[in-house]
Amino acid sequence: MAQIVGLLATSHVPLIGKAIGQGLQQDPYWRPFFDGYAVHECLRRVRPDVAVVFYNDHGLNFFLDKMPAFAVGAAEQYLNADEGWGLPAFKPFPGDPRLSWHLIESLAAAEFDVTTCQEMLVDHAFAIPMALMWPGGGPWPVKTVPISINTVQHPLPSAARCFKLGQAVGRALEIYDENVKVLIVGSGGLSHQLDGTRAGFINKEFDLMCMEKLVHEPQALTRYSNAQLVELAGSQGVELLMWLAARGAMPSSVFTVHSHYHIPISNTAAGLLVLENAA
Ligand code: DHB
Ligand code: FE
């Protein structure tokens, strides 16, 4: 049985990749953000073997012509590429095809007919949380399973559906026949809007409410429609769906290890929440 050790939910602003590439962590703009990213001691203690990463592709691996609601990587490795932000590419991420196929089989049995990707480029939304969790440029210490959720081409899967997808992943991990420690990652949000008349929109009150509810009452957040999420969190704030899917994969009983909220990084309210399995 896989052991779900914890959840890390985080924003994934591309500019963070530039700051890392240029070593700007102590720069006055960046310092509060990087100082708030105090997760490394916890990761060293927990030592996950695999990260299952819920993230949203931004037009790199999927585009408007073909857009799966849910896609699961099943590759030996995942190459990072830049879909237009001018970011340096991170090292390839090791895959875990055996776990990927177990998740895909279990999801199909649970009536989630996901797109399977035996080749998959991963964008900043996948790479930046990894680089924040394991800085320094050494070999990635975990294998990975990317799970991409459409936030680009409406209609998007609903908050309730994303939470259920996460629950199905959690149940699949419970019956996995290998004794591996799994970290669940949710990459996206919090409130932000990149274009249109509301560009720069941030909703601190809503974000903090979501961060609070996500811990002990995540189902409360599944009542929002995506239209409501766009209104409350901005058109890109729907990336909250990643946090919901990731929380669905965790056991119901959790405790908060760390949380941080910083406005703004680029156009985004940068949120970070680390939960551990209380069982
Ligand atoms: C920004 C935030 C994102 O989530 C993203 O995918 C791209 C850009 C930003 O705030 O600049
Ligand atoms: Fe994004």
C-alpha cells in the first residue's frame, strides 16, 4: 500500500522560475515569498518517494484544438519546456510508469476515463513547484506522476468533479501494491486574472477563506461553479481546482504543517499550504 504522507498546494507563477534562474531569492521583491516557502525541513523529514502532481497545462502539451479534461502521464520521464515565458528549462523529471498505470486503471474502474500520455511535456505549473520544493539543481529526489486538469478551454470540469477525481486517486493509492511514500501536489491559484478589464484582480478574502476551508471542510468549496470561481478568484483563479483535486486525494483527517500567503507575485496571490496525514 502506498502511504500518502502529505499535501503541498502552491501557486506556480512563471516569474518564480526567472527569480530562481537569476538567484534573486534575497532580492527585496522576492524575499518575503521565498522566506515564506519554509517546506524543506518537512520534506527532508518525510522523504517522499513519489510526487503525484495535479497541475494545469497552459497550452504547452495540449492546445485549444485538443483539450482533455483530465490527462495522466505514464512516461519514463517528462521533459520541461517553456510555452513562451522565456524560462530556462528544468532537468527532466523521472516518471513512475508502474504507478501511473495503476492510477489510470483504478481511475477507469472508478469511471474517470482519462487521457493517457506516454509522452508528455510539462510546463511551468509542474516544474516550478518542484524547483521550489527541491532547490539547488541536484537530481530530483522523487519520481513523478503528472495529472493535468483543463483550465484553458471552457467548459472546465467542475470543482465537485475535480474533488472526486482526487478522491479516486487517493483510493487508488490505498490499494497500490508497493510500499512507497507519496506526496500529493496541487499547483495553481490562488486568485489572479492575467488579461481583460479585470487584469490584476486579486481577492484576498476569498483566498484566505479557501485556504481555511480546504483543511477541514474542503467539500464546502465544491459548491462553487466555475463561473462563480471566475468571478470570485479571477479567470485564472479557477486553478483552485488543482488544490481541490489534491485535497480530495488526501485522507479526511489532516493537520496543517505550514501555510503562507503573499500578494502579489506578478499578477497572482501566491498561496502555499502544507498538510500532513493525521492518521
Ligand atoms: C501568472 C500566473 C500563473 O498562474 C500563470 O500560469 C502565468 C502567469 C502571473 O501572475 O504572471
Ligand atoms: Fe497558471
